[in-house]
Amino acid sequence: MAYDRYVAICQPLRYTSIMSMRMCFLLAALSWLPAPLALVPIISLISQLSFCGTNIINHHFFCDLNGCPRLTCSDLYTVEIVIFTFAIPMALSPFVLTITSYSYIILVIMRINSTEGKYKAFSTCSSHLIVISMFFGTVTCLHLRPVSMYSPATDKLFALLYTTFIPMLNPFIYSLRKIHMTS
């Protein structure tokens, strides 16, 4: 979405040629394929751990990677290193690409002469930036910390925020922007 906004604002005359159906499929594939590929070594490591005690995961309302390591009797050092090795680029890459797109957009917006044009361009981007910030903030707080700092109650709250609350806010935030612009 950030790249789409970048092309729409920074290259408006070339938008239809750049954002072809092929490009849309390529962007979708690039956003969906890396995650399952990165999970393969992590799941492989976790499946080799020895589990003891209770097998009840008091963690989330959905199946999440963070719950299984808590049930093990094995040393988690290697698993944590592998998770951080894969999680950091998986979390930072989309965030950095989004911030880069919006940096270019802001530079272009700042060159707009009319105040109304700047306001319209900023209001178009601000709703997406709010949602992105909330999503990346909660995902980072949930997944990029050591196992020793986990708290089931806090983890459930963060998981609820990024899987339910933030997606429910999307229509509200985007419609609020449109209502404000039409009035």
C-alpha cells in the first residue's frame, strides 16, 4: 500500500503503467511468501525440543509461535537466536520499506505550493501511517523480546490488539478521513 501511495503521489502520470496487474501480484507475493519460508527453520528447531509437564498453552486465542517454547524442558538459547535472526528482518523490512516510501512522499508533498494540496496529500497518507504504526508497534512489542520477558496477560493483550482491534479500526480511520475531506 505504501508503494502504491508512493507511485500515486510521486509518479502520478506513470501510475497506470507502473502499477500493472503484474506488479500488484508481484507485490502481494513479496509480502506473503517470506514469512512461511522464514518459519520453516524455526518450526524445525521447535519440533526437535523435548516437552514436559503440562501441554496447555495459556498464551493466545490463536495458535502462535511463542506458546510452544514455553512448554519445553530444553535449553531455548539456539531457538531464541534463530527466532531473532529471522524475526528482525521479517519485521524491519516492511517497516523500513514503508517508511522509505513515505519519506519520498513527504518530500514531494513539501514541494506542493498550495496549502490545500498539502493538506489533502497529508490527510491521504496519515490514516495509513497511523494504522501501520499501531500494527508494527504491537507486533514488535509481542514478538521481539526475550522469552524471559513474556507475560501471558500482556501477550494476550498485544495479540488481541494486532489481530482484532487494529483491523477493526481500519474502516473507521479510512472512512473518518473521507468524511472529514468531504465536509
